[in-house]
Amino acid sequence: MHSAPAVAAEPPVGHLIRRWRQHRRWSQLDLACEAEISTRHLSFLETGRARPSREMLLRLAEQLDLPLRERNVLLVAAGFAPLFRERGLADPELAQARHAVERLLAATAPNPALAVDRHWNLVTANAPAQQLMSGIDAALLGPPMNVLRASLHPAGLAPRIVNLAEWRTHVLHRLRRQVESCGDPALAELLDELELLSGPSPAAAAVSSAAAPSGVVVPLQLRSPAGTLSFLSTTMVFGTAVDITLAELVVESFFPADAATVQALARLAGALA
């Protein structure tokens, strides 16, 4: 007879609390003070000597700034029902949010804008963004298409990014901070993958560094049929979302960093019309 495969046991809730506390580099005293409980009680919760209430778990999760997805994990580990729902964007209950994203992307034109999920997979993009992504190798297009992989891969946008060394450093730093914040293993794997991708040659990196502006933000400088485009990126999230899908959705918009880019985008928009 064949034995049934072993099922990995979920970590006890106390272990999860301790893991997130340590991930945030907090002592028990730090978290206890923020949550307004005693260190003794917190210690009992972490070791399993006390069972947390639903309200206590949500209080700790709030102080630890856990993503909604991880708050559900805590609740389930303690034997409670998950609180936050996760619905696809096609769900009728998310219709208004979906339309808001679509309107935002359309209104951003002729500037490129796109929406991505928590793993930086493309959800949707406006026409200017799709136009700038043309020419990317089909193997990178997915679905799903990971926009960070597509931007740094030699078969993606990387050869067209003028300041590739500077932009690559910016992207990896941002992703590394995201991994540190949420502890998502899939994002950690993506970070490892992107760090292994070959960057620009030392000579090209030196040119990129020398040409880099000394401003307060890192621009994306991209070669296009209309000339070199220079963008400043902005990020929008649903700050009051209680649905996991919405809470993890990010809209990235790219606005002209100089007058030449404004004029070039107008020409590209005319070509699309």
C-alpha cells in the first residue's frame, strides 16, 4: 500500500506572530508597547501558552503593518475565519474599482500608465504604455507579463533604457524593500532572478552614470522612434481597500520629465490616432 503524502502543517499562530515581529526587527517590548499589552501576555501568545482573540490578532497585525493577505493567514492559524476577501477584478462587486482604474489609465494618456498585481504582473495598460512595450521578446510577454522582468531583461526594454545602470539599481532597491516589508517568497525569487540578469557593461554603466541627472528622483530614460523619452514615475494604490485584490493593485504612471518628452509623446499619440 502507498501511504498518503504528508501534508505540511501550518505554523502555529504564536510562531507567525513571532516571525513577523522579528521580520520587522522589533523586540517583544516594542510590539507590546505599540499594541498596549504586557510583554508577558505577548510572550504567552508567541509560545502558545495563551490563545489570542480575534480582536487581539487584528490589533497585532495592525501594529505590525501586515498585508491583508497575511492578516487572513494569522486569523486562520488561530482557528478564525478569514476576514478579508480576495476577488478577481472581473467580479461584479469590484466593477466600480475596475472602472476607476480603467478611467485613470485612459485619462493619463498620452502619458504611459499601467496596473500591476502584487508580483508585478501586468493587469492592464493604456495604449501609450503598450506602444512603448512593443518589441519586447514574445517569451517575456506571458501571460502573465512581469513588468520588472520585461524592463531589465536583455530581450526586453533593457537595451533601450539609456540610464540602465541607474534604473536597474532603482528597481532592485525598490523590490528589495518590498521583499523586506511583506516577506513574500515569490517576490524574493523574483529579486534573486533579476539580480542575476546581466547588467550594462562597465563602459556603458560609466556612460549612464556620467549622463545621469543630479535631481531628486530617478528618471526612466527610454529610446523610442520619437527620440529619447525621459519619465518620472508615480505610484497609486487603493488606500482604503478591504479586498485583497484591490489592496495589492498598484497603478504606475509615467509623466514627462522634460519638454522634449512632452512633444515626443504628442507625436506618438498622433501616430496612434
